[in-house]
Amino acid sequence: MIKDRIKTAFIQFAPLLGNPGLTLNKIQSLLSTLPDLDLIVLPELANSGYNFTSAKQAFELSESVLQSDFVDFLTGFAKTRDIVIVTGFNEQEDAKLYNSSLLITPGGIAGKYRKIHLFMNEKSFFEPGNLGLPVIDVGFCKLGMQICFDYIFPETWRILGLKGADIICHPSNLVTPYAHKVLPAQALMNRYYIVTANRIGTEGDITFSGRSIISDPEGDIILEAPRDSESVLFADLSLEKARNKNLTALNHVYHDRFPEQYKDLGC
Ligand code: ACM
């Protein structure tokens, strides 16, 4: 079913590093306040927290998608509320860890992305993503995923646009000030929405920067959360706007490309 208005929320909060039970309680209570929506985006590593003190801790706080109270709760919630959820997830598979994003529909897990571009110490804990850049048709629109630092690599945004994504869900644990310069520009350049769900709080020597945002196909920020408080904010996203790829009557951001002139990119 195609809807024109996609009711979308981001959940900005602080997962509790080392306490997955309390983190899940917090998510349950935040989600219980929501009105009827189509799409919810949660931050990066929402099941575990971020700033692990050791590989052992990162591993202990990881979960398999097949054996996870966190996933079980979100799949149940998506089914009961007939909603799509995208969430960051510290994923364990075959004794390897991935910084992943799960796309959960009322029918269960419908897609998964694994962060390709690892930031700072993440390189000590996670494998780089190996699932490419999926775009998933959830019935009412097409969703792509990026995770936090991926935002600095323009190729990923373009690939998702070329695959027809209407909305990019971007679970994040941002720490540097650069994302807010990039995200609206990428939304404009690719003429889609970007929903960035960031986290708040401090873990060890890292303070996360909040300010979760939704950027629209005109390059405007249509919603922005405060820097340091828990926030559940929602907006209506227009599918018609995301599917209009014309910047002017004579300029279409995909049809006007000249890939044969871009061969120096090497891909
Ligand atoms: C980041 O990629 N979590 C900064």
C-alpha cells in the first residue's frame, strides 16, 4: 500500500552501557508513549551502548538476532502496532561482531545493514559491514540504512538513492560536529529524507551530541532534538516530495548524471 504521508519518529535516549535489561526497560517506556506511526528509528548500538572498555565487554554485550530479548520485544511491538522499526544493534554472528542496523516490520526482520565505515575504536571490536547497502520495500515506501560515521562517505548515499530509497534511516552515536553539515546536503543532493536518530549521554571519555534530525529532500532540517535531553519527536514525511527527483524543470538529479565521466572513482 502506498501512503503519501509517512508518520515517522526518532527516539533519542541514552542506552546504559553494561545494563541491557535497564536499556530495554527504557526503550519500552519510551515506545509506550507513541501515537500511531508508520516508522520509528532508534540510535546506533541501542541494545548495548557504545564505548566498550574491552573486546570482551563488546562481545558480552552483543547478541545474535535469533536469541535476543531486545529483538523479541521490538518484533512483538512492530507486529502489535503495525509499524516499521529501524534500530542499531550490537550483533554477534559466528563469534564475530558487527555494528548493525535491523529493519523490523510487522512480519519480522525484513532487512539488515552492517556498518561499513567504522569510527575510531570500533575498529578494535567490529568487522566492517559485509552486506552491501540494501534498500528494502516495506510496502508503503523504500527504506535504506546508514550507521553514524558512514555519513562522511558520499558513495553510500548515492548508491541508496540509485536503488530508489525514499527514506534513509540513520541510527547514530555522533560525537563530532560534522554530521549536521553533511546530512541536509546529502538529503538535497539525493532528494530523499534522512532520519538521524542520535543518542545522548556520556560513556567514559565520550559525550554524545544529541540533536537527532530529520533532513528533507529540499535540504532543510524539518525536525531537530535538543543536545542533551531524551526526545521522541515525529514528523509527516511526504512520499511525493521524496519521489520528485527534479531540482528544476530541466534537471533531474539521477537522469542528469554522466557515469561514464566518473570512471576515476574506480567503481
Ligand atoms: C560513530 O560512527 N559512532 C561516530
